[in-house]
Amino acid sequence: MLRRLLVLLFVVSLPLQAAQVRVLGWNDLVPADAPPPVFPELPMHDLAELGDVLMGEAEATTSMPQATGQPVVQALDGQRVRLPGYIVPLDMNERGRVTEFLLVPFYGACIHVPPPPSNQIVHAVSELGVPIQELWQPFWIEGPMQVEAVSSELAEAGYRIQAQKIYAYEEGDL
């Protein structure tokens, strides 16, 4: 009888274990034995044209360099995870909600400063999306993670998440 009860408890607990969400920090996306990222050399610019670029009279012709192809944590593939970060929009729906984005560890990444290494960027897609006017704040994203390189016009990501839940990150959440 005890044996049947143990087997029953094990069978019942399997779906609960599968539904568990692993809370990640950004360091969890980098293998423990990974060497530090190597960043490409910054391109040389003609500083005489800097004023024109800043005044909007000319376009910057080079993008910020990124350390691409960085090592990833294969054990995260297929896990249901929750990760905090900032949203960099890639695509919006007709209601003005961002439905495809990069999740990054700090505000302004990929836009105002060089992108983080590829193993510190997560490409995410969400049916619900996030209102464009709320992108200044950090969010938790939750869903199944795939270890997969994804390239966009802004940066290369080492991971992909189908964001099933997106909610505001509150100070003290970790």
C-alpha cells in the first residue's frame, strides 16, 4: 500500500515539477567556465562630421560593435524561466503594443550604448505585448527558453523566449 501511495505521489508531482519556473539572473546566462567576451575594435570616425550627426543633418554610418557568438548555457534549453530586464522593441502590433523585442540587462542597451554580449541578450515574442509608453521600466518575462542564436537589426541574441507572462519588475523582487 505504501509503495502505491509513493508511486501515486510521484506521478502527481511530475506536472508540478514541469510547471516550475526557474528564476534567472543575467549571470545565469553565461557558462561558469566561459572566457570574458572579446569586443570588436571600435571603428575610427571622422570627428569633423560629429556635429552634423548630432544635429541630425547626417546619419551615423557605423553601428556599435557587439561581442557576438558568445558561449551559452545549453542546460537552459527547454526550461520554463523568469528573467528581469529592459525591453528594446523590434516589432509592434496595430494596437501600439510591442510584440517582438530584445530583453537586455540595462536600460538603453542596443540603442544608446554598444549592445551587451550575445549571451546577455534574449530575443522574445509575445502575443499580448507591452504598451510602447511603458518601455522605460524593467519587466519580468516568463516562458519557455530556447538556446538559439537570433539576429536582428540591433544585435545578436543567444537565447529566445516565448514570453507567456510579462509584468512590471518591482524593486526588491529578487
